[in-house]
Amino acid sequence: MDTLCERVKSLREGSGLSQSGFAEKFNIPKSTLQDWEHDRRVPPVYVVEMMEKLINKSEIATPVSVDSPKTIELFAGAGGLALGVEKAGFNTIGLIEFDGDACDTLRKNRPEWNIIHDDIANISSLDLEEFFHIKKGELDLLSGGAPCQAFSYAGKRLGFEDTRGTLFHHYAIFLQKLQPKIFLFENVRGLLTHDGGKTYQTMLNVFEDAGYTIQKQVMNAWDYGVAQKRERLITIGIRNDLVNKLSFSFPLPHEYKPVLRDILNDVPDSPYIPYGEKKRKLFELVPPGGYWRDIDPKLAKDYMKSCWEMEGGRTGILRRLSLDEPSLAVLTSPSQKQTERCHPLEARPFTIRENARCQSFPDDWIFCGSTMSQYKQVGNAVPVNLAYEVATQIHKALEEYENGMDDRFYKEG
């Protein structure tokens, strides 16, 4: 019987991927894969079984071509969602983003993408069919996630007119004008309860009025090959005329759930913003997996000041992560007093590339701008692997629909 190391090597060779490509596929360091293939380390049984399961399902990313289903993304940021969607086999024909550094990041990594650096309000007012050279109803996927903003509740219906003045309003305009087959709208889990649930309900009303049937699910990135606990509300809309012809199902959680130990090996060098001397010395006292309760109360009280009197566990203060757990949700800043993310082995925040690993970005995805801008771009991104899993299911649904159309054509012919 083949050893675990031989099984990994056989899987990799059979996939047709290079070591770099195979390592990226399963979000493991290339050096770890090399150790496994050369019998220097033994991979966990459940990891090998997970790889075999995925390879047998032929879940290697679909090559992108001009004939691939077309997508436009709004509020693209640094490309986490777009990269996952591309990896699933979509042809990206347009991305809109307001932040200049994020646009530079997109251009640096994908010069062939049509990146539009502008206020979405300026674009939504145009003839979108002419602007993107696509007819109404032909676009396969519209994706993106507008920042959560409260609406005016002047109307009884709570619909499109109530969203004016918000960024979501422009997402809705794109949806109404282009009428894609499917849309993907992602946001924070808190949108469900924002303003007592009224904000999200208004969005659902707008989606339904635009002619879409909705499916929604809160998804934790940790369940989908991301070494991070990060929950996102994923809303999928299928155009009403396709509801009985196109079937979408949310992806099932993976059995293998990575932890920091799996991704913090051989991370490329990148900048970080160090703690001040006082905070650094305090973090040297906090054990991996610990927080303020694990040090001298006098020192903790002096550091926490008014937070000391607050109720609740305050477990995010002086929080140091452990190699044997996933990262907590990656933030847009290297250090925030009530939501710290200290490195497990060193008294410092995570570097840009370490945060990017936690977000399942590949190591060759380059971020532009200042260090703080890069932290923000990484922290705001949708985890690539999560985006890929959802987009793969969308691609599958569209492919089955198109194949069904071909079958009907030949039968009728």
C-alpha cells in the first residue's frame, strides 16, 4: 500500500499541476509539499484524504477563455473576490473600484483586466450595455458587495427609491440595467441585523423587484480552506425566467479546516508596523492563545485603562493567536486595542504577506500603496478560497444550464 507521502506525490503528478500550482490549489506552503513528496515529513491522513476527494471531483480551477462565462464586479477592492471568481473559470470583463491603491494592485496583477478607477455613481448613470459592449440579459454574473448603509424609510414598500444616496443603490442600478443571469452580493454577517433587519430586507425587496429569486447563507471562510474565522453573508440571485432552468447550491463545508500552523511557514518577507515598546513587552508575557487575563492584573489594568471597567470577556484585548487555531477575522489595521491579532511566536502584528496568507491570497499577488494602505486592502478583501468555492458552484449551475440549452436545440433540430 502506498505511503501517505507517495499518495500526495501521485496526486500532484496526476493533476498535471506544478508543485507551485498544486500548493496554491490547497493553500499549503510549497516547501511543505516538497517535504511531503520527498518523505521528509508525513502529511496528516485527513489532509491527504481531502486532497484525493477534491482531485477526484475534478475541482482544479477551470481555464479562463473568451468563451468562458462573463462577469462584472463592483467595489472590487484588491481583488480577493475577483481572483476567486476568475479561478472558478469566469472571464472578467470589468471591475469598478474607487480606491487608487486598490486599482494599482489590480492592474499590477492583472493588466489584462478592464479596471475602471472611478466613482460608481459616474458609471451607473451611463448606458451600461454600450459601455461594457454587452446586451441586456447576456451577462452571466454580476458580483460585489456594497458597504452597509442605512436607508431612508420614506416609502411603505421599502424598495429601490428608499436606497437613494447609498452605494447599494448603484449596485441595484447595474442589476436592473444589465439583468445578469445570476448575481453574487457579499457582505458582513451583521447586515442581517443592521437597523433591526430593515436594511437587508430593503435590499431583498430591491432584488425581488428587479426580477430575481434569492438564496442566502452565512458562510465561515474557515469551512472552505481558509485559515481564518471570517463570516460573510452571501446572497445569490437567479433571474426569474431561469429559476426552473438553472440550479444553484451553496458549497458544502470542507472536512479539512486549516490553522495558522498550516500557512505561516516560509512566508515571503513583507513590511509590518511594529508595536510600541510598552505593548511589545506586554505581548512577550502573553502565551500563544492567551489574552489580558494571562498576565499580571496590575499590568493589564494599566494597559486597558477605561476598558478595565467594561463588561464582557474583552477577549480581543492583548490577544495573541496560537499556531493551532485559525486567525480571527483579518482587520484593516495592524493593531486595534480591542481586537488585537498578535503573532503566535513573536511579539508583533502579522506582516502584510501573513495577513494575505490568512486571506488565502497567493504569494505572487502583489499589493500596492503604503503599508497602511496594503493592510486595509488585505483586511477588506473577500477570502480568495471562499470566493472560489461559491463561484465554482455558480459556474457549475451556468454550465449545466448551457448544456441543457444545447440538448434542447439538438432535440428540436
